[in-house]
Amino acid sequence: MRRGAMAAAIVSAAATPAARGDTADARAAPPAQERGIARWFDPDTAPFLPIPEIDASPFSGVTLGLIPVVLTTNDRGEIDRILAPDIIRSAYFGWGARWRTFRNPSDDERWSVVGGAKQRVESEFDAEFDGGLRRDRDWSWTLHAMYDRSGTGRFFGIGNDASQSAATTYVDAQSRLEATVGRNFGRRLQVAYSARADVVRIDHGVLAGLPSIESRYPGLPGLGGEHELQERVVASYDTRDAATIPRDGSRVAAYAGFSRRGLASSVSYTFLGVDASVVRPLDDGLTLALHGAVRYMPDDRDAPFWALSSVGGDRSVIGEAQPLRAFGPGRFVDRNAADGTIELRLRALAFHMFSTDLSFEPAPFVDVGKVFARMGDNPVAHAHHAVGIGLRIVASPFVVGYLDVGYGRDGVAVFSGIDYPF
């Protein structure tokens, strides 16, 4: 889900928090005629907060826009709903608009709806519902529907040494229906089954200055249209003190899955792996966060390139892509992948805004990751590196908005979004 603009809104708004008085009277706004347009930029008085949007994520070009953000809080002062429509101008695809709603009715469920389109090429829709997040019931579940047509796809070839000069582009259109059901054995242990139906079409690239993918890689599996029914099982053991904003504990997930030609799929492959994260408080305001993952594909003979293991981008998805925050999403792809991250999350500043208590959290990080062809290869040797700083606004227990800046072999990369990267 593309949530970067929402995080940009939170981070930008928090850069200039409103002053807080000691009493409700002290916080009361003066008459509108005395304040004029300034009241539209004060979160205590504005019907919404107009935030400029600047998105310069790798591969996506520069997007400028305006986001009228509306945040609401529950009776405990926690942000439980975010409305964030926007009007944007993309350097590649012209004018566009999007609607976003993120809702956390409780710490046990959440849902979101995102949709939008641009003048040319790109459109998107994403809806998700998660229930049983606390795992204090027998069952947890997730329902997810998605359509995304993106014109900024990049492919650099297969292998850990794929060069930036080998970049090609393509239009990627994906439709997805996914359901996950998890059986909980207490709050810590869960075994979950997922079934995901995907229809993927890879078409001729539309970006000037880059060759289209089929011109340089004409025999690459996955070009044109494919469909699959992917099934997987995930066993996880989770001792974290919170699902969204943990401060202590660990999570280990082992998974295995497949798509099989003839079983509602036009492609065949298998995959398995382990994903682990640890958070530990080092001090009252300092948290150490560690993450590591390996993904193997015992059978990839009929795997499309978009189903291979990959590193790059800003998100860790169990069983799928792993972060390397100096490179764009899917920068390196091959049969197998390994990834590791260390972060120091420092709560440096606390303030009151949107009728809730927020904190500002700088987080220096180091990411390492690689892809490799043989299952017996060393998963550590010749890894790529990314070093950088994350800037986060945290509204416990539901919302983290981030802006992460990383540096590596390809130069500087900037990402924004909602939730921690792992």
C-alpha cells in the first residue's frame, strides 16, 4: 500500500507544533477575525490541516501536492482515524487525486481504504481489514483487496551485481484478493494460512530515457500477463509488548509457500524462509531494534521475475521483499535473499498536537542485504549496505509516520510512510 504521503503530512505538521498552554482557557483560540488564515494552520482550530506534499522516493520521480489532513482521537486522546485526501502533480503522469482513510477502532482491529488516479497511466485501490491483532482470541484474520497500475517499475537484471546502468522500465498492473486466517495458541504462538489470487500484467515501459524491459530482457519469465493462486503457511512466535509500536520483545516467523501451474496458476515456484525482529529498551527513551530475514526458493524454474526474492526499498514484508534503504524497491532480485538491519530509536522530543501526545524519534540505521542464486551460497558475503537516519513521529499506540533517508552505492534514497519498516 502506498502510504508515503500520509507520513509526509504527519512529519511536516509536527515540525512546527502549536504551543500548549497550562489550561483549556489558555489554549482557546482568539476570534477568527483576529487570526485570519493562520487558524487554518493551527491543529487546535482548523477543520483540517493543509500540508504541502513533496515525494521524491526512488524510481517514482518528483510529486508535489497538498494534503488536507483530518485526525480524530478517541476518549483516551489516541489518534484512531486519519483522513488524508490529496491533490498532486506528478512529474511523470500529470495531475491526480487520492483518498485515504486509516482507522484503528481498538488495539485489536484496524482497517484502511486508499484509492486514486492520475491523468496518465497510474491508478490504485487498496482496502484491508485486520482483526484479532492482540491474539487473545482463538482466531485472527486479514482480508485484503488491491488494484495497482504503476508506470515506474524498474528492472536491473537478475543477480547481486546488477548494475544501475542496466536499468529498464515497465508498466506493472496488479490485481489481488487475499485472505489470511490464523489459529492462536495463546497470545504468543500462531499458525496462519494465507491464500492469495493475483493477476499481474507487465507492459511496455512509458518513461522517457529508459529502455523498456522487453527490449533488453526479451525472454524474461513474467513479461506479459500471468495469474497465480499463491498459498502459504506461517508459524510465528511473538513476545512483543505491542503489535504496531513495540518497545520490548521479539517476533520470529517461519514460512513456506507455493504457486503451482494447473492449480489456478500460470506459474510455478516454491519458497520458504525465516523472518525475525527484536526490540529492547536500552534506556527510558532509547530502543534498540534489530531485524533479519532469509528467503529461499527451492524451485524457481517457472517463477516470474516479480516473484523472485528481492532486497531494496523501505519495507519488510514477511515472505516477500526486504528493506535496503539506499535503493529503490526490488533493486536486487534473484532466487534467494538475505537481509539485516539495526536501528537505534531515540525519543527526543514530546509535544501535544491534534489533541493527543506525540513524540519525535530520530533513528539512525544500518541495512545490509544481498541476493544469490544457490541455496548453499554465503548469505553474508558481498552484501550491499545502506546507512542513514529515520525521522519518525510516534502517536502511541496506533500511528508511526516516518521519513527515512539512506545512502549507499546508488546514492541517496528518501522514503516516507506509515508504520515502522519492520
